[in-house]
Amino acid sequence: METQGKLNVEFPDLELLQRFDVPGPRYTSYPTADRFTKEFGAEDFKKVLNARGTGDNTADLSLYVHIPFCANVCFFCGCNKEVTKDHCRSKEYLEVLSKECELVSAQIGGNKEVVQLHFGGGSPTFLNNEEIFQVMDIIRSHFTLAPDAEISIEVDPRSTPVDKVEVLAKAGFNRMSIGVQDFDNRVQIAVNRVQPFEMTKAVLDAARANGFKSINMDLIYGLPFQSRKTFEMTLDKVIELSPDRIALYHFAHLPEHFKPQRRINAEDLPSTPEKVGIMMDAIKRLSANGYHFIGMDHFAKVTDELAKAQENGTLQRNFQGYSTKPECDMVALGVSSISKVNGCYAANPRDLESYYAAIRSGNLATNRGYLLNDDDRLRAKVIMELMCQFKVVKADIEKKFGVNFNEYFDFELNNLKHFEAEGLVRLEPDFIEVTPKGKLLVRAVAMNFDRYLREDERVRRYSRIV
């Protein structure tokens, strides 16, 4: 039976949504990754790492590990991955990853205790049981995991039998994110990801039996052959499984950028009204079943740490989406991974050959990045507050950055008057607040504070907001 919850979002009409539905960044970073430059390299990142723990830089440490391999290709996927069934490739990868871990940890100043560790991909569960223990041993040989550390992994049920869930728990993982996308068989066939409900349920049940503290489930709307009716049945099954968190991503069909998506026929995709209906139905249904709409595409049970972090103002966004750990230095390992440390972003090569060559030569793999200036830091904070709290308190920004908010953002505030006229934001003397009606368009609101979008036409490269 569905338990009535609080719906904290209001739905604009379709015409209004379409007017504001422009291509835009997801703001997992500011500036966004397409702004990174090759002028920032390994030596620059080394200096930033060396400086950790000095002066005011006392941030906690978070680690991200990228495992790029997948046994099969999902046609919707836009992640950086290597499709293979050859486990010799993961063996070589872990050898290089071990060397990178050694090189990076040797440069890190300050406390090396890790409060958050996340494995993403690709499919980290491509690794066999022995390799899972091996990679955790690599991490522990160079870093100390805090006793209460969040240790999470992205899981593909097709490569995660029950015994592997037990292995993950023994290795130290205490959180997982389960890839599902949709439970409808026709949709699964169309995107080359056939995954029976019973398979997913077995993984989730095993995770609970083995003490996992939080379980997330990834869904996607806008896939071929989806409809409001078929997705209602998927939601039935999701609610039955009752994960702690749910990510409901919008499928961006960009076949010119992601080769696997060329296998998806545009004519099989749901229409815009149908797609918007799927999203709104999901928000209503999940809100009525004890989930809090965090923002954009994330939901969490009202008792979950993510919902509590938003309530107490510590919620943040990083390259993994919404996070409970505020202001961590995130060091990322592996091909295509991106670190964020003390006001800089440092990215590794996207191809294995370049990544291997850099690490085997004894250098950090960083081949592009960005060092934030004062304006970047200020705008990053404003955008983060909008994306996470739906509100910016002007006095807080003024105190932190020593600016007059209204004078500094005169151009942006004038732009937002259009949003205010449509009931999407409140522009008050002391704060800016995204209204319940504007929450689905928060990316469009945040874009007003993105200085780089004013300076070129790169906005066309992003996915659409709704």
C-alpha cells in the first residue's frame, strides 16, 4: 500500500517547460569539464596535491576509482568504457592502477584518511572476486579508510551473483548503486540490457542480508518503447524493492557523440509530452511512497542521509552526482577520472593507451585541468547552492567572498526577472529562491550564473534539461 508523502515540487505546464528546456550543463562541476585546458598538467596537479593540509586547506579526503570495462555494451550509454570479455585486460589495468595509487599518494600532503570511496565505470563488477579484494588492498596500502567511511560501488546485476555481493561486503563495501534503467522487457531488448526483475531483486536482497547501509537504483526515462503505462509497471517493481535512493536520469539521445546510441532508432523514442508525463508520474508516485525529491533526477527516502544533508544544508554535487560529504578534496584514480582538490580540477586521459603510458613513465596521468580563479569560486558556490538547496542567501555569499552580491551579479539578476515573471524563482532583497514550480528547471536558473556560457556557443553541446 502506498504511503502518502510530501510533494515538494510543482509541475509547470508543457508549454512553459518546452520554452525553458534548453541544452545545459548538469553542474557536477563549475567550470564544467569541457572548459578544462591542456595548459594545466601533471606538474600543476602535483603542486596542488603537495599543498594539501597547509594553511586553510584542511578538507577531508574522498577517493574515486574508475573501472572502465563492461562485458556488453548498453546502447544508451555515454560513459567512458571498454567493452570486452577478456579478463586479461582487467589484470593489466589493476597493475597500472596500483602504480598510479602509489604515485598519487606520495604527492598528497595532509591527512590521508579517506572518508568516502566510490567505484564507478564502466562496470566495476566486471572484476572477479579475487580482483575485488586486490583493488581494495591496493587502496588500503596507500590510504587509511576511516572507520565510518562511505565505501560504494556501481553494480551490474548481470555480473553480480549473490556470492559476489558477499565478497563486496567482505572487501569493505557498505553502499551500492544498482543499474536497472527499466524493467520492461521490450525496452531492455531495445537498449541491449536484458535484466530480469528476479536478478535485480536477488542482488538487492543479498546486499541487505550482507549489511549494506544504503542502496541506490538507477532508472532512465526517454528510452525506446517507453510509455507512461509501461513505466508505471516499472515503478511498481521499484517501489516493491524499496531502495534507499533512486536516480531517474533523462536519456539524452546524442548519437553524434556516443557511438552505441546509433543503434537506437529515434522514431522508437517517446514523444516529448509522453516523456514529460513519465517524469511527472514518477515524481508523484515516488513522493507518495516516502521518497523526497532531492533535485534534478535524485530521490531519497526521507530518513536517508541524502535527504538529511539537504535539510541541514550540507548537500553538495560532484562528478558522481549529489553527495552527503561537503567540501571534500576528491582524488580520482583510473582512466578518464577527474579529481577536484583545493580549487583545481585535474583530469586523466580518456584512452587507456595514453593513461598507461603516463603512469608507466612514472608521472601522474593528468593531461588537462583547470585552476579556479576568484570569480570561478564565487560562481561555483552560487551554482552549488541553487542546485543543492534551491536557495542562495546573499549575506552568506558576501561574507564568504567579500563582494556586494547585487552589484556583482547585476547582469544575472536582471536576467532572472524573466524567470520570476514565470513564477520559477523568487528574487527577494536577501535571497534568491527557486520555487516549487521552478525546481524541474533549476539547471536553467543556474545557467544564468555561468560566465562561460555568455562567452561562446558551447551550450549546444549539452543535453537538454527536461
